[in-house]
Amino acid sequence: MKKLVNLLFVFLLAATASAQTFGGYYRIWNDYSKRYLSLLDNKGWARSSTGGLDYDLYAIRTLLDNDTNNLVSNPASVILISGTTNNYNCGAQGTSLNDITSHTFQIRQVYINGKAQTGKYQLRAEYSNIGAVVLYGMTMVGPDQEDMPDSGAVGAHSTRGITVARSYWHLDPISSSSSCYFGFSPKLQANGKYYQTFYASFPFKVVSSGLTIYYVSTLFNGQAVLKPYAADAVIPAETPVVVEASSSKVTDNRVELLTNTTTAPKDNLLKGVFFNYTYGEINVAPSSSNRYHNNRTAYVPSTMRLLTVNADGKLVFDKLEAGEEGYEQYIPANTAYLSVPATAPAELPVMSFADFTSGIKTVSTDPSSASKDDAVYTLNGIRVSDPTNLPHGIYIKNGKKVVK
């Protein structure tokens, strides 16, 4: 996925002599439908045609802010605006309006009868001698209504001078100290804590106490080692993580969204998923000539383990069977799974990094206690088939610990 560029957000205010500059992330909602702009896919187009305008914008949805969509915890509704005057882009989920439509947008204040409408803007891309692509919020839903309750469509209008509420958008800055913030709402409960996996396109920093972010650094003795980030660390963009919270209330689990770039850890065994979205006829292959979307990651039990709580109330990465936890087919959007070899145990209990660092000290370093055949093993005892091309990690060779 392409990284989103850092933010410089400028609104052109025609009523003033100079431009006013805004910075930060936004939630963008439609004046007519009261639904929030969200990117659920990375496919689509907007192009001129004989009829004036042809488009597929079904990757861009408008969602109500309610318990079902849980927008305060939904990365799809976190929009990063970048660019310069007459050349803006709205990005989220590792993609953007520019990527989907192949157009950059103006963000223009709405004027009615010559009077500026406070807080109301249009998102529009100008076509030379043709017209404009004006994003247009609608309350209609597509054939996926049962899978996406309270979902609305986004259309486009080719008229430059359109002045109707469906083309007006409000932009609310996201801040951990305001009522428009981003926070976690974990549902898994174990050991008096709450947990979830998470994957998003923005870097962030924890601001709420009782909130800790981990990644899986290695497998050791049939367990998944959770390595914590420091309390003040920046969690890099596009880094799959495990979230631990002392509360399940989203208001208690706030983070600050950032635009700086940091390097993701190379030893992270978690894999992230942006999308779990289908639109139209599922069995028809999506193409540039139809409006069918099928952007999902199939759940493969042999090589994927999913975070859950077992029958003993312990937090584990488990090989869930069909129907368990709703993972019978696809990985949910903005979550992570643990990538494992096909020989891995079905259930991998989590292990703290402190216990792991203590545990490796007990591994025998006496060459006489192990076969000197130069075989290489992982820390959970699995022999490596190709020791000449090892990924980063810790291994055992001739009874000695080897760091790659």
C-alpha cells in the first residue's frame, strides 16, 4: 500500500483576501444525509463520457455515526486531506479519492446568493470544457444493505454551479481532546483487561492511561510473544497491533493521530487487513467495465491464527473453525491475524515479553546437549527447511541461540 503523504490542508475562502490554513485529520459528513464519508475499498473511477460523467464510487460510502458503525473507532471514517490550492486529496485506508477517481479535488466554500455558508464545503474536481465531478451524498443504499446497515452511497454531479444540500460537506477536525476523537472499543476480555487487534493507515500515540499497544515479535515454546511499545512511542502507520485496555469504553481509550513517519518493526508476525467489502454480484470478477467490488482477505486456518479468548478465559491466537467468532470466511476490516507456518499448534497462548526474555535464558547453550548437525530450529522447536534464507528472529543452532 502506498503511504499517504503528510498533511497540508488549505481551504480557499473567496470572501477573504488571504487563504486560511487547516491542519489535522477530519471526519467529513454530508449536510443532507448526516452520514460520514468513509472509504471501504480502493477500486473505482470517475471519467467523462458521452452522457457527461461515468463513475463507480461504491468504494466510498457514507455511514451513520451509531453503535453499528462505531465511527469513533472506525479508521474508514478518518480522512487525511493533503495537497495545495485546487489540488487536494482525501485519503484513508491506504488509498484516497485521488487514487479511486484519478482526480484531485478542490475544497470550496459554499456560497448561496453571494453569501458564504459557514462550515459548508464542496468536494469537486474540474474538467476542462466539460464540467465538474462534485461529490454528492445520498441516503440510498445498495444491494449490500443487510451487510452494511445505515450505509449510504456517494454519487457525483457534473454541474459546476450545483447548489443543493447533498453536495455540501462539513469537516470536523479530529483531536483526542475534543468530542471528535479516535478511540478503541475492545470487546475481548481476559485477565481483567480488554483486547482487540487493529490495523490502520495512520500513525498514532496513546494518550489515555491504561492503554498499551503490542505486536507479536516471535513464537516461543508454542506461544505468541507480545512485545509492548513504550508508553510514549509513536505507533507507525500500517502496523498491525494488539490493543490492551483497562476499560472497554471508547472514551477511556483515546489516541492522538499523527502525520510523522516512523519505521515499523521488522520482526512483527502480525498481518493487517484494510478491507472486508463486497458490492454487487459477488461471483462476477471486478473489472474496469463493471461496478462490482469484492475486496476481502480469505481466512486460511492452516496458516492464520486469530486473537480470541479460550474456554479457560485465557487470551490466545487460535485456529478457529467455521462459524466461530464469525470468522468462517473473511478477516474483518482493520484487524490483524497472526501469520504462522502450517506446522504451528492450533492454539497459541500469548506470552509477555518479560517472560520470553527470561525463558530464552533457560535454553541450553551446551553444544554437547544438542546434535551438531548444523540444523536450525525456531524457538518453538520447528526445524527450518531452508536455513540459508532466514527471516529476522531468534533461532537455535547446535544448542546455541542465534539472532538473525
